[in-house]
Amino acid sequence: MDRSSTSSDDVGAYEYCTVYVKYPFVSSASELAPARGPALSVVAAHNEYADGPPAAAEFLQWPTVLECEAVPGASAQEIVSAVGDVLRGLWSRSIRAVPVCDFEDELPLPPEALATR
């Protein structure tokens, strides 16, 4: 599958993306995601499962989540690009981040995944 293609037919599938971040909780999303573009609203939240029992995947217990929500009128391509910018910004600072959304397969891969190809 082409990881860079998006369909503008169903923008609803692109409205929301949670990014789990392995970084101490911060209340300001701009500290973690300064580059997000006009297509996206980003709010930082404490991961309420961070202190719970062991999860099936490690990232589910990382302390911070970025709640990414599409701005009304944004196209699927703009949303994918904006979430990709958030991820690349985190990864460029060596901060681990994992997106969980309906369009994960259209987002860039983390550097560690590219290194193993």
C-alpha cells in the first residue's frame, strides 16, 4: 500500500488521532508539538493508564498523550500531513511517539522502523 495516499472521500476517518508520547507529562501541547499546521488542533493530556497494570503494548502506558483533532474544513491530506509533522517533530528530538488512529498506515514511519528495513 502507498503510505502517502489519502482519500478525500471520507474525511471523518481523519478527524481524530491520539499520539502516545514517551515524555514526562506537560500541560502545553506547544512544548511537544510546535509544528502542527492550521489543519490540526493539538491538546496535551496525562495518560490516565500510565500508572495502571501492565498493558499489552508498552506505549499504552507512556505518560503523555497528544489528542490531535482535525479543524473543520481540513482535507484528509492536510490532516495526514499535519499529524506527520507532529510525529517528525517529536522524533527529531529523540522523543518516542506512536500514533493510534484510523489512518496510521498513511503516516510516516519512526526512524527506528526505517533503520531496520
